[in-house]
Amino acid sequence: MWKSARTFLAVLVGVVWLVGGSGCVGLDKYTQLEMDHRTLQAEKKQIEKDLYDCRDGEDNIQTRLTSLEKELETKDQLVDNYRQENDRLAAKCDELTRIADKIAGGKGMQTPLIIERVLPPALDSALKDFAAQYPDMVTYDPKRGVVKWASDPLFALGSTVVRDTAAESLRKFAEIINSSAAAGFDVLIVGHTDNVPIKRSDTAKLHPTNWHLSVHRSIAVSDVLQANSVPPTRVGVMGFGEFRPLDDNSTEAGRARNRRVEVYMARKEEMLAAGASPG
């Protein structure tokens, strides 16, 4: 009996060992599968995130591309507008040249607005004294009734902002225009530049060509005169750009001489006869 009991016990231990051993092997496989499952889930989430980021990046690129296309379209329109404005100014310059030729008596012009006239003694004297006050900035031609400012003392290169040091001379000039000595006279402001092209992008946005720059400088001088009580009905503006040089543009001295603003004293009836009627 004892022997039978030992035999049964041995068989029972063997069965337990076999069952237990196979159970451990199954648990290990289950654990490994669970870990693999979790790894795959994490990889799936990462792939989904990468896919979302990729689509989001594609949307951003498309948005930027659309923005750039609109910006390019706007710039193309600006270029076209500037081209039309340049053509308009060229036509206006031709028109004003014909007006100036009429003022000169139909004799034509080799230099800008050669108008020989004798101003009234009081006005002539006042302008001579004025030019003598600002010898480094202003010259006066009594044969043509022209007061000329060198542009460099008036403006920084490429600028249409009148320097503070030059504004005082324009205020003094406005006093002469408003005086009884200049009664019956209007002023025609004519801007000139050298032939150096406008290169700086910030300047070109405001003054695409030297024509623009010359006209805009004339307007800036007009603004100062009007700010000092000269009526706008007595002021005209023109710009010849680089096309009426006084000197050779190949030297700095020549270019500096060509950069200038000229103010012509013209009788009202002369302006009216030339077709420059305010009406």
C-alpha cells in the first residue's frame, strides 16, 4: 500500500509539473504578444501623428503659395501702373515743353525755359539781395527771371523732403512772392536730376524714375511756398528729370550741377497765353 501511494504521488507530481510547465510557457507568449500589441499601437499613433503633421504642413505650403501668387499679381499690377504713370508723365512733359516754348515766343529751347525778360526793378533788386543771402545754395539769373536752388542743399540724395537748413531760404523767397514787388507774377517750379537711375527699392517705390523724382521735388518746394502763404493759384510745377542737363553727367561735379530746382517768375498773362489757365 505504501508503495502504491508513492507511485500515485509520483504520477501526480509529474502531472502537476507538466501542467505547470506548459502554463508558464503560455503566459510568456501572452505577455510577449501583449507587449507587441502595445508597440504596434504606439507606432500606429505615431504614424497617424506624422500623417496629420504632413497634411498640416501641406496646407501651410499651399496657403503660402496662394499668398505669394497674390503678392506677385499685386506687384505685376504695380509695375503696370508705374509704366502707365511714366507714359503719362512723358506726355505731360512734352505738353509743358510746348507751353514753355510758347512762353519763350516760339523760338524753341536748347536749354530749359530760356525766357529773356526784364523784371520790375523792385522785384529784380529783391531777388538779387535774396540770392546774396544764400550764396552756397541759390543763384539768380536776372536775364531770365530765374531763381535756382542746387538740389543737394535742398534735398538728400533720392529724397523729396526739404532739408531744415534749406526751408528758411524758401520761407524768405515766399515773402518776396507775397510782396507788392511780385504783384502780377506767378511762379513756375521746375525740377531737374542727374542721369543716375533710381536703384534703391525703398526710393523706387516712391519715385520710380528720375522724372518722378524731379516732379515730386517741385511739388515739395511748392508745398513749402504754400505753407508760407503763397496761393496755390500762383504756383505751377514741372519736372524734366535727367533730360535738360546743364553739365556733363560723367563727373560728380557735373551731376551735382544738373541736380537743381529752378523757379521762374512769369507774368500771369504769359501763363494764360500759353494755355496755363486755372479754369
